[in-house]
Amino acid sequence: MSAQTSPYDSDALPTDTVDVVVIGGGAAGLNGALMLARSRRSVIVIDSGTPRNAPAEAMHGFIVLDGTPPPEILQRGREQVRQYGGRVVFGEVTGAEAAAPSADGDLRFTVTLADGRTLTARRVLVATGLRDVLPEVPGLAEHWGHSVVHCPYCHGWEVRDEPIGILATGPLSVHHAWLFRQLTDDLIYFARGTDLDSETRARFAARGIRVVETDVREVVNDTDGTLVGVRLADGTLVERRVLAVATRMEARTEGLDGLKLPMEDLPDNMGRRFASAMAGTTEVPGVWVAGNAADLAAQVGASAAAGALAGSHINAMLATADTDAALASAQKATG
């Protein structure tokens, strides 16, 4: 699932080599760019305009900004990056790969946009975020981000005390049930063919969680389009106002194959992400990752923090490279 935001004024793409290109204009990418721009680095953010939380009316769980609409947060982030000389370009990356190093041996990368424009950068920060893969239940996707939710911390307060249904997708859905049971006394677990052992069933019963074994055929709407429940395979309508789904989360990799970044699958079919280490470093020299692309469970605050850490680390590595180059130049000049 992804949604396109409204286009905004895009900065010009520079023709000379920049210090860092940030691929992804969400919380992680913008915060990484902010740290770099404040360190007087030339930094370009390439933003496709398809943030994960675009369908949501507000962002929650992040102090000070709690309740702020996601587009407003991103707009303010872009303004702040530009305030320090960073640029934000509205565009889609279709290619990224290592290029020939500079004369002094410094790394170079080439990034290509969908319209054919190219950019050369010394370092790359990948902050493309992730894509939520919903189960294929007719009518489910149209309510995503409103009556169909995935995170009790992002949306839980807003759906408290409602009749909630858990659409099971695997073992993680059991954990989902405990969290959403904290928010409502009326919770139904639609097993959808997934296994539940006797201990889990006993714990569900102790918490008053009803289990429905019959498979879900479709999501049912009222005449005004609001969600009213699910229809089972036997035709029964089970009334629900909210459905919670543990989605499969997949890092967005489009256009990045040329970087040859290692990927890893998480257990229980949770998802697939870019593999990274401290501060977002990867096995590919000169490339960092931050935010949901590397940490599938990160909310906005955690993603922004990861971007800031990666940005500061990139700046430190560039400072070392600049000093090495200056020393080599001075030694050459003096023989």
C-alpha cells in the first residue's frame, strides 16, 4: 500500500558533484539531510512523494508533534532542510550505482531519475521507507489508514472502545491481539486458517477474546461507505467497526538494484529489509540506510532519530576523507 501526496515546488538538480544524495523524503531522509546541511554539506533529497503514512489523518506517538497531519510534518521538514542550504527534488529514482572514483580516490555514485536526469554524489543515504502488503481480502485496502489499522501505538487511542476485529496473517497476529485487547473489551480474532495452540486459545478465553475459525470472504460497507463488518465464507456477517492487520512490511527497493545492498528476511513472515549495522552503515562502502527501510517497526520518531544518526556519521566519514585528500595534496606539493 502506498499513496501519492500532492506535488510541491521542487529544487533544481545540481550539475556538479554533491556530498550526499538522500533517496527518500520521509522523516528519516529529511532528518538525515538536516544534520548534513547544518554541517555545511551539499545534500540533495530525492522524494517520490509516496510516504507510508499518507492515508493517515494524523501522526501519533511522537512528543510535541503528536496529532500533526503527516503532510504538515513533511512540509516543515523540507522547509527546514532548505533553510540550511539543502535541496529537495520531487522525483523518482530509477537507477543508482557506484561510479568511477575521483582523481584522489574518493567514492562516487550516480543516481538516475525517471525523467532521465542524473546526479553524482560522494555518498548515499537510502531512506526509502517500506510498503505494507495487506492480505487479499476484497474491500480491505480501501479502508487502509482509517478503519483498517496496523499499529496500536499509531492509531490505537483513536479506535478505543470500538468493536475491533483482528485479521490474522500469522504468528505476529497473536501479539497484535494482546495489544488491541488493551484498547477494547469487544475483540474478535479471525483466525483465517492460521494455527492457534491450546495455550493461546486458553489465554484468549481468559481475556474474553472470541475466535472465529470460518474464513473471511470480504469486508462489508454501509451505504455511506463506512466499514460495518466482515462477511464470512458461510455468508455470516460479523459486525466490526475497525479491523487490525499485521501487514507484511517490505523495504522499498525500486531503482536501487545497482547499489547491490544486502537484504534480509525477518522471521514469521514479518517482512524484508535492508541489512545494516551501527549508524545505518552497510556492506557497500559509501552507502547508509535509515528509517523503515532498515527498521520495519520504527515509528516516525525512531525513523527521524535513525536519519539523524546516519547523517552525522556520514558527515564524520566525509570529514576524514576531506582531511586525507588535503594531506595527500600537501605532501605531493612539498615532494
